[in-house]
Amino acid sequence: MKFTKKKLILFVKKMVNKYIQVSYVLSDEKTIKREYEPFFRIKDKFDAYIITTDEFDLSRDGIKHLNVIDFN
């Protein structure tokens, strides 16, 4: 777990300079904000990914959103 000022990234694995966040779905704007916002507080700028079961791309601000099937 990684804590940033009052925010928590529930699952982050730093490997080969990548951060990976996993969420079931990005179902509404509140969920999207909750999942993306902690990445903005991390000072280093390694590649960041949010992996979900969603079939659409919500990549933004350099954070890549991928479907779990496409992530390898």
C-alpha cells in the first residue's frame, strides 16, 4: 500500500518503474476521481496504469487505463 496525503492507493506494485492500480470498474465520476487522484500526488513519474474490467479507454493525464485482458 502507498499512502499519499490523505489518499490511499489500495493496490500498487512498483516493478520496473511502473505503478499498477486495480479496480473492478470505473462506473461513475466519483470512482474515477478516487482511482486517478492518488497518482497525481506521487512525485516520481513512472508509468502508471489502472487495470479494470471496463471495455472502454479512460486514459488521462498520462495514466493508462487498460482492460485486464489487455494488460500483460
